[in-house]
Amino acid sequence: MLVALLQKGYHFLTFEQYCQLPYDQRPERYIILRHDVDLKAENSLLTAQVENELGIKASYYFRVVPQSNQPDKIAAIAALYHEIGYHYEDMSIANGDIGKAIAHFSTQVTYFRQFYPVQTICMHGAPTSKYDGRDLWKQYDYHDFNIIGEPYFDVDFSDVFYLTDTGRCWDGYKVSVRDKIPVYQDQWVEQGLIFHSTQDIISAIQDERLPHRIMITTHPQRWTDNLLLWVKELVMQSIKNIVKRIIVNKSK
């Protein structure tokens, strides 16, 4: 998929670069490539190495849980010239106590800045939690922490198409609790911008059916060329999708 995008003239931006570049200085075709490191940090390092070989820089957002927060992997990814950011879930960790949540946020941003001068953050969806991490910003302002961007607030989705592998497919918005873009998603569906598999996306790239400005989000723990691990991820995510669908239906 990355090779197909390069062949069609797409430029790759980190989210940090997107936030820093004025609109008229951004490329005509670009991909904001974002990775949410929820689990299996070792997979993210492999992804980062593949991208580095292709001359691509991406944004990697790390949680504080040990499956994600592995200092050696974070340092290695930063050494490959990728952006490091904080994948925050402080409201869930603090059980909704907003004072404790902002204190935890401040501490963790400082922690991740030992690996990279963190300027962007991204909320972790935490589908089983009743707390939305973005609620932290109803009372506080992340700009006060020298943060210049959060994708769900600072990407103009009227101009930028969004693709995410949430649910282990590219049309997982149907079962996603929080990783979705209301209103614009309906418009994209009406335009026929619906893709299930990666091959569907590659075909759209080759046929010039893909928009020129896109944010692509992946969760590297889902990607593997090991057949046993691939099947395990398929089965486990299928079960999770059933649970998420129930949660989504209850929230309606």
C-alpha cells in the first residue's frame, strides 16, 4: 500500500509536520501516516523499519501500559526519524477524576519527551471505558503543555479523508466506539469511499479513486506475516468487534 501511494506521487507527513505547515505549503497529495501503538511495541518497530527503508516518516503514539511503553522500542523508532507522541487515556486511568487525569497527563508528556520533543498527542479510544479521553479538554487546554495538535481536534476532515484499521478492517467505523469521524463519515460513504481490505485501497490508489489528502491510522499489533499470529489476531478481533458492536448499539 505504501509503495502504491509513493508511485502515485503522494508525499508522507508526520502529524507534527501537518500542524506546522501552512495550508498553501502542504503538498498537493499527502498522507498523514499515524500509528497507534496499543500493544506489541515490537511490531511497531518493524513497521518503522519498513517505512524508513522507503524514505517515509510517520507518527507513533505510545500508551503508558507496558505492552506499548517499551523504552528501547520507542528510542529505536525515534532514531529512525519518526515522530513520537503520547497516546493518552488519562481520564480512564484516573477513573474520571479530571484533576488526577491532568496531573497524570503532564507527567507522561514529560516522560515521553525524553525520547522525542513531543508536540502532538492522540487519544486512545478505550472502547470498554465509559470515559472519553477528549473530555479532559473541556476543562483544560493541551496548548498549555506545548502541544500543537490532536488529530480529532486539529485535522480538517472537510479537506482530509480518514482511513483507520480499527476493527482489523478499513471499514471498521461501523463497530468503532470512538475512532470515527461523525458527519464526514456519512459523506464519504455517499461518495463511495468505502474500503474493506488493503487490496481494495491499493486498487483505488492505482485507479486514481482515492482523495489527494488522507490521514491513515494503523495499529501495528494487527499486522504480521506469521500465519499463526495472523489467524489469532483475526479470531480475537472478530470477538472484540462483536463486543464493540454491542457497546455502539447501547449508546444509540
